[in-house]
Amino acid sequence: MQSVYTFKHIEPKNKRNQNPAIFLFHGLGSNEEDLLQIVGEIQEVCHVFSLRGPITHDPGYAFYTFEEEGKPSQHIFDKVVAVTRDFILQAIDEYRLDPKKIFVAGFNQGAVIAQTLCVVMGNKIKGCAALSGYLPDFVKEQYYRHNMDETSVFISHGEYDYDYPIAWSRESKDFFEKNGAKVIYKTYPVGHGVSTENMHDFIHFILEEINE
């Protein structure tokens, strides 16, 4: 598949006519290898697409620029979200993915992208896992909101996260609930990171949604 994105694709071990797929978005300064280590048994049944952020940010990459920690520059962010949406739609066609079982997941900046994709794609996203992220105010206020009544959102956050304050994730939880999504919200006694328990809960969430 031709794309502006550099990405890693892993085919499911248990192939069917149409398999589910999960699209992974790493955090600031990381790369497309990062989140592959937490998908576990998801890759048994899912196509896994792990995307590299298009912007160089030492020691790795970023999905958007920002003026202060966690606050995207909107003109860049808007373009990245549009390109990412198109990437997913193209992948559904080219890899013959199950269009009713499309998942997105991300950490840090990647969680911001994943949550925003739920807003712009609505029920085309079956499930979203947002690990230590949030939804920018301009997305909530300016973006057209597609119907999310068939979308499930798993939001997790560290109780001692001083990079992205936990209050931001609570605001995301409230937004998705008010807009009809099914929300699972969990916190963990860690900082800005993904604990072992968080990882297991993430995997459980995705597998449950696949088998629903």
C-alpha cells in the first residue's frame, strides 16, 4: 500500500476471509516498533498496522507539533488526522479487512490521534484504546461529530501522570459518554506510562470487542 506513512504491518496468525484490524499510534519521540510489544494475543486474530509519526522528534518521531506539552498545533494536527483517516479507509479496501471490526489504539500523542479518529470516523471505529492521552478542546468544539453509538472507548491514565494531567482524561471520558459511545475508564497507580495491569486490561478490551 502506498502512503505518506512509514508503517509496519503484521498479518494475523489465524486468517479468515476478513479479519479485524488494529491501527497503533506511538507516543512523542518513539516509533512504529514501540506499541507492538503490548499487543500480545491480539495479533493472533488481527491485522496490526503500526504507524510512524510523520514528524521527526528526537530520538524518534511525532504525529504533530505542539506549542506547549500536549497541546497540538491545529493546522498540522488537522492535516495528520485527515491523512490518517484516509490511510485506514484505504487499508480496509486493500487488505480486505473486516469493516465492522476496526480498532485504533495509542499512547501519549498516539492516544490523542486515536480518540480524534473516533470523532471524525464515528461508528467506522469499533473500538478505541487511549492510553494516557486526551481529546483537544478544538476537536470537541470544532470537529463534526459522527455517530459513535456503536463505538467502544477504553480510556486509561496514570494517577500520578504529570505530563498529561489525569483531569484531561476525565474530560475525554465525559465527552464520549455524552456523545453516545460506550466508555470504559480505568486509572492505575503509575505516572505517564503503561503498567502491566493496564496492558492486560487493554488486550482484554480489544479481544472482547472482537468477539462481541
